[in-house]
Amino acid sequence: MMQRIVIIGSTGSGKSTLARAISTKLGIPQIELDDLHWSPGWIEIPDSEFRALVARDTAQAGWVVSGNYSVVRDIVWERANTIVWLNYSFLTTAKQLIGRTFRRSRTGEPCCNGNRETWARQLSRDSILLWLLKSYGRNRRSFPAALAQYEAGRTVLIHRTAADTQRWLDTLGR
């Protein structure tokens, strides 16, 4: 049975949403790397502290982690027994991210350890939309080699559509 699952994918692909659903379905804790990486005020936690937090939280018997931080990949992926890559098209990912970002900016919904996305942030160099443009292609190029390093002894799943992901989610816990 899958008890240590990591969900990877480009920003906006639905990693946290899927992790939340898995957490509920399997009764295991959800660990959002963004929550561990960002302090209030969008201040990045130093790598050494971030690694310590991730090591502490993934020392549990079961969990589902959402996030792609390469600085903690060795910790998370080494401890995982299942890696799920949400390898959705750029258009799908961008539509999801735009919808989420506009909703959060409009409503003030908190994210990332209580931080909030704002209209001003979306128009700055720290825009999550800009981050998607910078990271999407890089992720698609780098993830296959990274996954190849960790596939031994693990289940590696690559979902190209939300329907693929939903079909897999429906089978969990059976």
C-alpha cells in the first residue's frame, strides 16, 4: 500500500489539490513544501532550516508531499515509495494557475504558510504566473532524468491529463 507519496508537477498543475484528496482518502498527513519553504511576508526559509523541517516531517510512517524543491529532493524522493508527476500540457496548467491566482488575489485566500497572492505581486517579478513561464519547460526537461535516478524500488506514475489522475485516485484505498 502506498504510504509515502510525493506529487510533482509545474506550478498550477494541481499538486496540492491532489495531495489533499490523497490525504483525506488514505488518512495520511499532507505536507506542503511551500508551507515549509515560505515564512510570513513571502520570506524564504534558509535551505538548511528548510531541509531540517522536511526531514522531520517526512520521518513519519506515512505522508503525501506536494512540491518540487530540488534542495530537498534527495530527502523526499528517497523516502517516498510512490512518485506521481502531473505532466499536464502548458495550456491546461496555465488555465488552472490563472484561475487559482485570480481567485486568491480577489478573495485574499491564504496560501504558502499564510501568505497571500495580491494583484501587485502578480505584476511584479515575483509573479507566480511568471514563475510558470520560467519553470514549465525546465521541469519537463529535467524531471525524466531525475525520476530515472529514483525509480528503483518505487512506483513512478506520470499523468498527462486530469482524467488520468482522477482514474488513479479512484483506485486508491481499494
